Amino acid sequence: METETLSAARREALLSLLDDPSASVRRALLAHFAHVGPAVAPFLQAVARGPNRVLAHHATWFLDELKFTDPVAEFRGFIRSLNYELETGSLLLARTVEPHLDVGGCCRSLDAIAARCLELIAEPSSAREKCRVINRVLFHEWGFHGNVEHYTDPLNSFLDQVLARRTGIPLSLSIVYLLVAGRVGLELEPVGLPSHFVVGCFTDDLPFFVDPFERGIFRDADEVLESMRSGSFVPKLSDLAPTPVREVLCRSCRNLVSHYTAGGELGRARLFAGFVEEFESTYERHVQP
């Protein structure tokens, strides 16, 4: 029952049943998977990591019910896959500490924020105008803000917790901003500065940057570079370049190593240090000729 041995027809049949609303169909499918046993796990895990969020939610439910899921192993598999997608990676990262988080609920929260933005966007709108709408919805209507008081709380780094508590650190708030922007058709990029994290727009003639930790304040390139100088950094133009999703997620793991260490949770710190090593070793193997 390994994924690669399934015929196309069999895969399609199983996929068509995963999101069937009938309780009897769900029970029958659960019984079928239980009868097959752990050999069905690779198929369900592949769907859970796939691009279809609805099917991914249902596949994750079956994995949880069947007790086949291993969130740490799943995230390691994601790292090794080199198929990095920000939303999937962020949710898999969060599941390493909260295996039963409501993946579908997180996606619906992001959908709701984006839907409200779309209500307020009057086309044609520039990228900057769309960002102003996202700022209004995220930071004023929904109340997202930087967690200045408890900056090193590890919960600030997990997507589900950021959505539930509406607070986070620069990196996690930037992830929320990017996921909402993608849903409204706005092309933005993560930008990991040496001491901060922002969102960049490179589609206009001159790039501009949005700081979600500061409730969406706009900055141009010179202002970002100047803020870096004031923080005792020697900035380079390359610092303003988009950051690959791989490095966004790896940086989140590095933050968690630091924050769990500061809180005395050394077991969790070692777990995320292991993820950092996995990202780095996978990348090194990939770039070798």
C-alpha cells in the first residue's frame, strides 16, 4: 500500500472519499485504513503535506485517529524533501509541539482575514494600497501586534498560537502577513534582516518594506538601511533581498532554540537545534556538485 504502488485510479478513489461529508463513509474509510495498517501512512502523509488544504486537513485527521502520525518525523521529512512552502512548513513546525492543532482552523482564520481584506480592496489598487488594507484589517480590526512584553515566549513563533493570541515576534507576524497577502493575490517576499524581519514588495519600480511588528509601518530601502546602522550593523544592499522559505523556517527554529534555552526547556531547545542541523545539512548536500 506504499504511495508509489497505488494505481492512479486507486489514488483518485481514496482522495475522492477523504473529504466525503457522510459520517458513515468516514467510518468505513477509517475502518479500511485501520485494516490495512501502518502501510497506509505514507499515502495519507503525502496528502497531508500536499497543496490541497482541504484534503490535507482530512488526511491529518485520519492520521491522528489511526495514531500513525509522528509530527517530528513529518517535519524532518518536509525538511529533506526540499519542497518548501511557507504555510505547510509553518503548520508542520507548529505540530511538532502541538500534534493535535486544528490545521483546518488555522487555514480558515487566514481565509477569513483575507476575505475581509478583499471586501475593502477597490480595484484597480496598487501594491502599496493593498498593503494599507491588510494593515487596517490585521492590526486595527483583528488587533495583531508585536509581543514586546514577552518577546522570548516560544509560543510567539508558532503559527497556530500567533493566530489565536494575535501576537508574535517579527518573523511570525511577517509569516501571517505573507499568507494573507498571498490569499488576496499580492506578491510579497520575506526579508530576513540581520536583526529584524520584515516583508518586502519588489513589484513596483522602487521596492518598499512593511514591518508587521510595528503594525505595518512602511519603509523604503534607505530607511531600512538606516535603521540597521542605528542598531550597530554595517548594512549591505544584499540584506534587503528576499529570504528563501528554507531560511525563514530555519530561522524560526533558531529563534526557538534561543527562546527555549532562555526558558530552561533544554529538551525542546535540542529538538529545534536538531531541525536547524537538518536544514543546514540538507542544503549542503543539495548544493554540492
